[in-house]
Amino acid sequence: MNAEDRIKVRYRIRATPDTIDAFALAVAVEQSVEVPLDVVRDAWIREHIVGRVEAVTPVDTQHYLVDVSLATDTMTHEGNGSNDAPDIAQALNMIFGNSSMHDRVELVDVNFPEGFAQAIGGPRFGIDGIREQVGAAKSRPLTCAALKPQGLPTAELARLCGVFARSGIDVIKDDHGLADQRYAPFAERVRACQKAIVEAERDTGRRALYAPNLVGTPETLAANARVLREEGVGAALVAPMLVGLPAFHELVRRHLQVPVLAHPAFCGSGRIDRALLLGKLYRLLGADAVIYPHYMGRFAWPEALCGDIARTALTPWPGIRPAAPVPAGGMTVERVPELVRFYGADVMLLIGGSLLQAGDARDPALAERTRAFVSGAASVMPQ
Amino acid sequence: MNAEDRIKVRYRIRATPDTIDAFALAVAVEQSVEVPLDVVRDAWIREHIVGRVEAVTPVDTQHYLVDVSLATDTMTHEGNGSNDAPDIAQALNMIFGNSSMHDRVELVDVNFPEGFAQAIGGPRFGIDGIREQVGAAKSRPLTCAALKPQGLPTAELARLCGVFARSGIDVIKDDHGLADQRYAPFAERVRACQKAIVEAERDTGRRALYAPNLVGTPETLAANARVLREEGVGAALVAPMLVGLPAFHELVRRHLQVPVLAHPAFCGSGRIDRALLLGKLYRLLGADAVIYPHYMGRFAWPEALCGDIARTALTPWPGIRPAAPVPAGGMTVERVPELVRFYGADVMLLIGGSLLQAGDARDPALAERTRAFVSGAASVMPQ
């Protein structure tokens, strides 16, 4: 990386015309040296390390877009032999550490120099890699279903997994509430569900991926990942904000060799632009597919935002693979045509509770509704 | 822990009188089983695992306090031999995972069963433990200063550290922007600053604690903690939301044997009540001292909130030590009397840039202003 490289950060700031310039400078200082400027006695620090206000653009009479550039030098490791590697936690710190405490400041975009982004890495598989693993043509959406509710014993969750796999679902994920509880402990559950996947594949010739939910401290996550490797599991589900973004990135890069679905739990609402956080940052940190609540489900996220998240996850980015957008949160089989019209084929459709409303794993109605989902997703023509 | 134990969570929800009851139930379901209730066919799951709405209390015509209880069973490890241990990431998930995505829901309080809280552990030292380590009487506030700005070379930061230690500061912390940058790599900086601390103690007979900033992925944090142990460093600074709350807890419990100051970077603003997050949760997860922006500094946090954070950090809690509140963010020597009137003696006063405005480490004015801070803190009588 070039020592002169700078990250461009865009904030949306509530301020008056007579205060915005001073406040923009205050944010640039807060996000870099965090001292009054008269304390910065060294010319190199003043020139290079202090954040620079690059532009201030009025949005309306009360809001401004403020572009600040920050030296990548402030966010890379020199010590520990890791030689100029981006430090994810420190990058977040410089981008929105202290300014996250200002009610009037929102983080709306971050642009990384190419080398910096590529050193972080992005998805190892991305939407195309997931397609390859399940043999899905590019002309149709991917499908996803969820094992729930928590409280069910392992055998019942595995039975559900088998029904979904035999009915043609591409990715079968744990409910994000499934952790390591006594009613379905992690290792036991992963073993049983993966067995159901393997048996379904043997019978149908179709490969589905099981994505167990990994949640816990870093040591627990590493132990969970070991279980996945031992059992030959094909995917993983992780909520990056829950485990922490730096822990998520390390888990993906160091411990997982399979596609990773990012769950939005604990992602908050609004102070960090959601297309930036889910579509861009989760992708940059290695999510191959990004789950988020679709418009008119259980969460009142605007339709335009859902489109933005999908576009951000898919948009070309040199050296960074596209991630699959996964609209969810109360979707139904009936909405599949509408979802495909909205997103096109480059999407993974996730239906959770609505499939289960048809019946439990022993009820043929569940397989029937699941097959209707799968064939619906395969037959709708994107417009 | 008792299998019947439940965590009590309080949300503040924006709703109308005719929608609040249904929405309160929806939140209780979202935070537990996350499926339509008709899918919950098992009576035990319905009785035990599904979140219970315990109370709905109107605040005003548009807002309600909603108390929901959640089974601790949903947040404890059974597998991996860890036998009923709380899972921090999963607890966050159950408490505010999906509901964090609702603009209309804020998390305002969490009450843990005693056994659950004590299994998490809280501060290992707390405010009294820090006092012991630096020999500070309970009648005076603790003092803290910061090494900054980033960009200074290691030798200069170490020189600053020496001036602060010789001038009588109790805890000398890295600026939270100091990471592992090439201008002052972590291991080199820690070694040099700790040397300055040891030399000052040898000359003055007074012990100060140096708190280097630990930031990075879990592996980096563990490596940083190793450097602290090797160099005999007396404290550490960590931003829990930046590294992730589960990673913070594991770092404190598994890798650090010294008091830990929690920095508020990336803590956001408002969707999780700040007294809850900083005063209660950071404390529960092991912070011995909690830094936050005081009223009338660079951040516009209300005076009442600052008092709430301090009270929450200090309030008696069976088996959980009190943590030191550390008001900061633009404090000055002149404000010491006012701060002590507001907080009393159970506080750690942190002055950063304002000390450095007196001069650099070679300028006697810096030591002079620092001594004025120290003697001011020691002489003001709490009221």
C-alpha cells in the first residue's frame, strides 16, 4: 500500500450554515488526532495524519454531506510482523469511533483505496461461488430456508433439514437464535443436520448447503468452525455485529473454508447507513451472502433501501467478489414473483416461518409448500 | 443456574394505543422463537422459550415501556463442555438482535438473574482495585491523562508518559487512536512507555498505571495482551463495541490480569440506552473503569445522562464490583472542582488534549499544568 493512500469517508451532519464548516473540521480532527489543533506541533502529523475536510455539500437547510479523508497509515499494522496489513478494528475506530457518539452525525459512505480493500479481501465465494456449489444456473434466484423455532430437539431440526434438502432448497440455514443450547447443542445439531443433507444428496443427486449459526466469543467461534470442518459442512451463518466486525473478519479468513451468510442481528438502525453496513462493509469483510429485512415484511425498512442494499452487495468492485443479497424477514411463497421482479435473478430468496406454517417435518404439506417455493423461484422470469 | 431463570428486558417502543399490545408480543416473539406463533406446536417451547410480555406501561401518548422476559436457557452453552455458561454473543442476540433493526424500538434496561450476572463476572478490580494499585485514598478522585496525538514517534510518547507519571497522574492511557502504526508500533511503544513508568516510580516512589490501547481482531488482541504481560504493564484500554462485546469479555477474562478501562468508541448514540450500555453492560463484561463524554465537552450528551452512567457503574450489584466512571471528552483543569462537585470522589478524572496545550513533553509548562490537575483533584472537597 502507498503511504499516501487515504480513505474517503462521507458523513451526513445536522448543522446550521454558520456552524457546519467548524463542525466538519472538528469531525476530521476527532477522527484522527483527537486533540485541539494547536497541540499538533509536528508538521508531518498536521499534513498527513490529521483528517482533511475534502468537501462540504448542503443537502437541505439543516443537513450537509461532509467528505473527510483519513490516512490509511492510521489503520495499518506495522508491528507484529504483519507488515502494513489493514487493522479492521482500527479502521472502524478511525472511520466512526468517536463520531458515533454524536447524535447529529451519521456515517453514510466509505471509499477505500483498491489495495486496502483487496488486502481486506471481500467474499471468497460470493454469489457466483454459491451458485457453483449448489449447481444453480445464473438465470434463477437461489433459495434459502431456515431451521426453527429454537427449543426443538436436534432430531426434529435435522428432520426439517432433510425435508428442505429433498424439496430442492439451495441453502438451509439455522435460525439465528440457535446457539449451543441444551435442547440442541451445537456439535450434535451440526452433525445431525449435515447427515440429513448428505442423505438427501445421495437420494436426489442434488447438493444443498447447510449453514449452521456460529455465535459466541472468538474462542467459541473457532471451536464451532472446527466442528464445521470435521463434519464437512458446506456453509456458515454469522451475525457480524453480534460477534464484532473484527472477529467476523478473522473468523472468515482464518477459520472458515465455506461460503458465509451474514445475518443482520444487532446491526442497529440508521446511524450507520444500512446499505453501507450490510451491502458494502459486510461484503468487504467476507460475507458471501447478506441477509436483511425486505420491504413489507416484519421490519419497516423502506423499499428503496432494500434495493440499495442489493445493488451495493452486487456492484462491481475491483478484486472484490459480489455478494448475494438475501431479502428476508417475513417473506412468503406468494411473494416470490414480486421479489424476483424487484431483484432479478441475482438474489437468494429466504423464506422462514411461512414455510413452517404448512406443517412440521412429518407433515407432507411442508415438503409441498417448499417445492412450490423452489419451483416458483426457478420459473419466474426476471424483468 | 436455574432452568426457570429469566432475563428481564425493557424496551421503549413508539406505538399507538391500539397497536402496542400486538407489537409488544411481536417483539417478545422476535427476540425468542422468531416464527409465527402457530408454528410453535410444542407446549414446552410455547411456555418456556417464547418471550413473555410481562408489562406494558405508557410513557406518553406515543411511547411505551415494554418489559419482556426471556429464558436464560436460550443464552447458555450446553455443548463444548462449558456446562451452562452464559454465551455473551447469544445473550445480545436474544436481548436486541433483530429488534435493533426496528427504528421504533430502543433497548433501555436489562436485568439479569444473580447467578447469570455472576457467571459473566463484572470487573476483576473495579474502582477500589484501581485505587489500591495506585495507592489512592477513597477521599479523592482518581486522575487520568492521555498520550496523544497519534503520529508522534514512540520516544515522544514515552517522554509524555514520563512527565505525566512524575507529575502524579494515576492512570496514563494511550489515545484510543494509537494502534500498531508504523510511527509508534504497539510492542515498541508499550515497552518504552512502561519503562518511563518504572523509572518515574523509582524516582518518586509513586506508582502510576500505564494503559496501552488494545485494538484489532481477537488474535491481535491476544498477542497485544501477551506484550502487556511480558512488559509488566499495569492496565489496559479497550473499546468494547469496536472489538465486539463477546471479544471484549473473552479478552478481559482470558488474557488480561490488570485493570481495564473501557473506551466508548463506536458505541453509537441512543438506540441502546447509554447508561445501560456503558454503565451496566461494559461493567458486567469486565470494565474496571468506563470512559464517556461528559456534559459540555466536545460531545453533546445531557448532564442527567452523565450522572446516570456514573450511578449505574457504581451502584451496588451482588457479586459485581463497582466500576470507576471516567467523564472525559474535552475536560480541562479549570473544570476539576465542578466535576468533583458533580461526581463526588468516586470518579476517575481524565484530561487529554487540554494538558497538552500547555506544551510538549520537553516544556516545563506541561508538568506544571499536570501537577495543577493532580493537586486540584486531591484538594477539592466533594459535597
